[in-house]
Amino acid sequence: MDIIQIVALGIITAVLSTILKENKPEFAIKLSITAGLIIFVSLLGKFNQILEVLKGYAIKANIDILYFSTILKVIGIAYITEFGAQVCRDAGEGSIASKIEFAGKVLIMAIAVPIYAALFDIILKIMP
């Protein structure tokens, strides 16, 4: 999907959702979630292309695969967390969205431990 198709899908979904909210609010949220999923899934191929390019540069730069994969996981968690939180907000569940965001932050902190450890090792080596 190119950006014109994505924007068109978004606008059409927004208009239909607004119309449906008055009579069938349960269908409006299903429509919004479905459109969001279609957009998200349509972009997965682009994510793979980006990852391949980044992986090539990481190999050329001799970046440790542990650090590279950790950074990619952090980015993935951030995108998925944001998507899930926005779906919940669209459904009127701001409280659940906040919990999803909190969980994403905790998972990012936990998964980044190898990077923290490497930074602390460097700092300790520099300190007299």
C-alpha cells in the first residue's frame, strides 16, 4: 500500500465510523480496528526491507548482533505498544491504553539490559 491508499482507507474508515457510531457503535469500533490492522499488516513488508538494510549496515560496522537485535526488539515493542494503546483509546479505554504503554516501557527496560550492562562496563573501565 502506498501512502495515498493508506490515507484513503483512513478517511473512508473515519467517515463510515462516524456514521456508524450513531446507530451501531459496536460496528464502528470493529471497523476502526480492522482498518488499523489492514494498514499495520500492509506495512510489514516495508519493515522487513528496512530491517535488511539496517542489518547490512550493522554487519559492515561490525556491530555486535546482540546489541543490534536488542535495538530492533526495542523499536518493535515501541511500535506494537503504540498501536495497541491507540486501538484502546479509539475504543474509549484510555485506562487500558495507559497500562499497555506502561507494560511496553517495562519490557523495553528489561530487554535493554545487555546494552545497559555494556555501558556500565565501559564507564567502569574509564573510571580510575
